[in-house]
Amino acid sequence: MKTDLEIAREIPLTPILQLSTTLGIPESSCRPYGHFIGKIELSNLNTEKVKKNKLVLVTAISPTKAGNGKTVTTVSLSLGLNRLGKNSIVALREPSLGPVFGMKGGAAGGGYAQVLPMEDINLHFTGDFHAITSAHNTLTALIENYQYHHLNTDKALKEITWKRILDVNDRSLRNIMSGLGGLQNGVPRESGFDITPASELMAILCLAQNADDLRTRIDRIVIGYTLQKQPFTVKDLGAGGALCILLKDALLPNLVQTTENTPALIHGGPFANIAHGCNSVIATQMALSLGEYVITEAGFGSDLGAEKFIHIKCRTSGLIPSAAVIVVTLKALKVQGGLTENESVEINPEAVKNGIPHLHRHILNLQQMGMPIIISLNYFANDSELEINNLSDWCIKNKYPFAINKAFTQGGKGAEELAQKVLDAINQNPSPKINYLYELEDSIENKLNSIVQKIYHGARVELSPTAISTLKKINKMGWNNLPVCIAKTPYSFTENPSITGTPEGFILPIRELIPQIGAGFIVAIAGDILRMPGLPVQPAALSMDIQNGIISGLS
């Protein structure tokens, strides 16, 4: 089997202006970034078509460390639908350089179900992540400058809550002291770095409806507190205009293509374990303006990405998914059935059976939120027929639509069965309604408990003293009517990645609450989850090279 990179290089690409023209986008509305990438002007967004066309969400069971193949499945489904004569477009997140050079690798799909040009998408792409990083750190510099010039006055800030960001996994920057070396170097304070996908500006870019909404959200970012214990915002600082200038091009969605030369929009990239995990509202709506069926994904399993997709992205935008695909691999089922990741490569039908209750919980999660579901097995060449039959027999017995996705090796032809199952599910329930699991008027603690009880099957949350102190501030400031965004491990329903399967009745510890008023939600940090990842013993970067302009080792 050829590598993803070899497959990507052998496929002739359609010039970007030719591709955009097939979507009905005038050449003047597509800004080329080289020959095969373009940014689409927001004037091409048609709200009537957004309401008319169909949105399909791709989620998964809890993944292994290598993932389950949601991006492969998202691209696969779009390819399959197009082969069935439908007009389908992919809407995906942009990869972060942290995982690309760390452990997980790129996020452009794989095999014959990729988005292209893969190398550009996985690396600097159109510079959106760099724009967000620059804007975020510009704001940090402006805050530090404000504090320096107002030190020992009644305008000084009692507390600065805004950190710095970097799109690199660097554990040594999680906690730092800045401003050392004398007063001429600024005001000393404890600070730290988050990774770019955890930035509130990333969340804002992905939830903003247009340029005006972007500015409104940026202006209300809380960056610290005054001596009078009142929130100090970007609007108070006067930095909103500068940040919007830095983000003016990053706000436009990026047009690329699949391995079968069909359109794909890629834009924004918050992580689902530390943020809301969805591509931008603008890109999703743009795709719905241009395609009859739009396939998008939300990060990790239904307990993270899909829950936040519903309670944050859909609530903000009014989007309603017509169906949800749950991606399953036999390896992930065996891990959830009690095996280690090393053991899961061996054939073990009993472990697959033991992992099915975990799948069932994800099914129930999506159904209680109002989505028709389809189960998709992301097929690998070493999957055993007996193990597959254990899964398919259970799905048939329980009347859950099931399809084997072989697009990784076969392209769109290998996803036709999945595409047809999705069409059938949509036709059987053409007007689904979202069932939110909490009301915005509920207290923050009740919202958290609703997710823990209804999605994770735990007993309740337990707030640390730090979180309780912040909760009092949230209530005092009137921010308690916002949705919540739980940041936790993707490998378990609990905060502990080693607890697999279907745990019940546990307590979820919340160590910190972070008000992100610009983004419009409250982040709840569960357990030991980190907003700046570290690198593994053997980072992917150490296996990469470039010779005569040809990259190797990128996957």
C-alpha cells in the first residue's frame, strides 16, 4: 500500500479557480493561494440555501491514541455521496502543527480519502493559525504594555488572565515568569502558554457569523480585572480594531479538493478535548450554500465533539444536523473492551463484544440529542471477518444502520454503502429537531451535572476551591447564562484515560473554570487535562526530512 503522501502526489489536481467556478463562485470572489488553494469571499454565503440543504455530522466512539479515522470517514462519505449523484462538500477543521510534528500526525484524511494538497494543509496552509497566534500574542503585548504604563496608578489591573499561545507542543512553556530583569523589561508576573487551538480567539473565529460578529466577540473578551474587581475587556483596552485587522483574511474559509477532485472547505481548528472541537460556522454555512449535502466532523467521541457541536455550535448558529455517523474501529472497540492498545492488534472477537456496550452509549448520546445515527466501521486490511460479524450482527439485531467503509483503499466506491445508509436515514427522518440537554437559564453547576449524568453517566461534578471561587465571580458578573465546554481526556467518559468501557456513577473533578466571554462559553477543566500538550519520546518531527524540495515522513 502506498503512503498517504505518495497517493496525494500522484493525483492530478484541478486548478483552484476552475474548482471554484464549478461551485458557482465568480473568479473575483476566490482569492488564490497558489494554484490549488483559495479563500472564498463571504459574499458567496446564501442563508436560504443554508436552511434548505443537509448537514451530516461525523463523530466516533472514544478513540485510541492514533484516532478512529473521523476525517477519513468524513471525506469518504462525501466521495460516496458524489458517486451516487449527489452534490456533496466536505467541511473540516485545519490541522495544528502540534499534533502534526508530535504523535498523532496530520489531519487531512488518508489513503484515497484525503483532502489535497495534503502537505500544504498539514503545514502552514493559508496562515490562519499564524494569524490567530499573532493576534493573540499582540493582545498579550498590549496588555503588558498597559500594565507597565499604569503601574502604581488607579488604572492598573489587579489581575491579568490572558496568556500567550504557540502552535507547538512545548511543555516547558505551560508555566512561566515574564517581565524579569528589571522594570525596563516590564512588570513581572506568572503566566504561561496554551497551544493555538486552545486560544479564545480560535473559538471566536470558529463561532463568528461575519466580520461584525467577530469584532463584537473580540471586544467582549475579558483579559483581566481592575483594582475594583471589575472585568477589563478588549474594548476597554481599545485593541479590537488591531486584532480584527490581523484576522481579516483568516476569517475567510479555505477551498481545497478531495482525492476525487470534489470541493472541500477547511477552516479553523479548536481541539475538542480543550475547546469546542468544530470547524468554523462560516465554513459550514458556506458549504451549505454551495452543496446539497455537507459532511462535517467534531473532534473525538460523542462525549466531547458531538456534545459541544450541539450545545455550542448549533446553539450559536441555528444549524441542525440531519444525521450523525459514528465511526468505529475494531481496535478501539477492543481497547474499550478491556485490552491494551498493543493487545488490540491481535484478533480477539470476545474483546470486540466486550467493547460494544461502549459503542451503545455513544449511540444513546446522539439519539437523546435528536440525531438519527449510522454506524460506520473504518475498515483495515487486517480486520478479521469474525470480529466484523460480531459488530454487524449486533447492529442488525438492534436495528442500527451499519456500513463498512473501505474508502481508504478504494476511494468513493468503497463508501457507497455508507452514503446510501446516510441517505436512507435522512429520508426516513427529513426534519430532525435538536434536543438540548440543558437550558441556558440553568446554573453553571447544573449544566455541568447534566452533561456528566446524561452523556458520561457519572453522578455529578465536584468543583475545586479554585473553581468555586471563579463560579462566584461568574454568577456575580452575570455570565451564568452561557453554555459550558468541558475540557477532559478523550479516551474515557471519566477524567481518567485509563478507565475504559462504560463506567457509571463516578464524580468528575473540575479543577478550574475559565470564562471565555468573547467566545460565549465557560470552559470547565476536568482532571489533569492540559491546554499545552507535550511531545512523545519519538516525535513525528524526528522522522521528517526534505531533500531537493521533496518532503518525506509527513503523514
